[in-house]
Amino acid sequence: MRDIEALALRVHDLAGWHSEFYLESSSLKHEELYSLLQSLPCVCVDHLGMGANGLPLLLNVLSEGNLTIKATGFGRVDFNRDGIVECLRSIVDCRPDKLVFGTDLPSTRAQVPFNPSDVDLVVEAIGVEASKRVMLDNALNLYRI
């Protein structure tokens, strides 16, 4: 954990970059990881945190820190279409400025690769106006463009 923290702080200090985490959100039950994500200056968790079981923990970190969540790789998550919709809505309800959409292309190792209907799912879940923010504005902020 110290190495992760040191690297995350270094890349942020040198280039303003965020640290990207590919993790199962239920792993946030480990206090050391939970505290680390809260303490870093800019963090992003991929694929909606991978699992529904850890969503409450992920939302806690989201509400308290500098966390962004990527709505990518819907074929990687352990919940169904309705679960994805519920997850997207929960994130937008908590922090509409901290959800970013991405295609996850080329979708390596994903059981189900990106499909253009994933975009439709986001719009259905959170509406057109919030989708514009999630698909453009939030990404511009995360990547400092």
C-alpha cells in the first residue's frame, strides 16, 4: 500500500495525473485500502467497481473524497442490466460530477465486449442532460483537458 500511495502521489505531483484502480468494490471493506483511496488527491475506479456487493462502500468513498467512477466494461461487472441502471443512478445521485463513461475498447478479457447499446443504457438510466455531463464534461475535468 505504501508503494501505491507513493506512486499515486508522485504522478499527481509531477503531472496532475489520477491513479486508476481496477478493483472489486467489496475489497473496500479493508480499512487500509478504503483509507488509501480517500487520502489520494485524484483516484478513479474502473468498471463501476465491478460488483454490486461493494457499491455502498464505493459510494461512501465517492461522497467523501476525490474519487471518480468509470462506467465502462459493463460486460465485466457482476450485476445485470437493471443492476447497472441502479448503480449509475446511485452514483449520479451521490456525485453527478464524478461519473465518467468509456467504451472499454478493445474489451480484452471481458466476457461481453462493448456494445453501442451501452451508450443507450446510460442515457436510459440517468437521462439526456446527465449523460452529456457523464460522457463529456466529467471526462474533460478528470483528464484536465
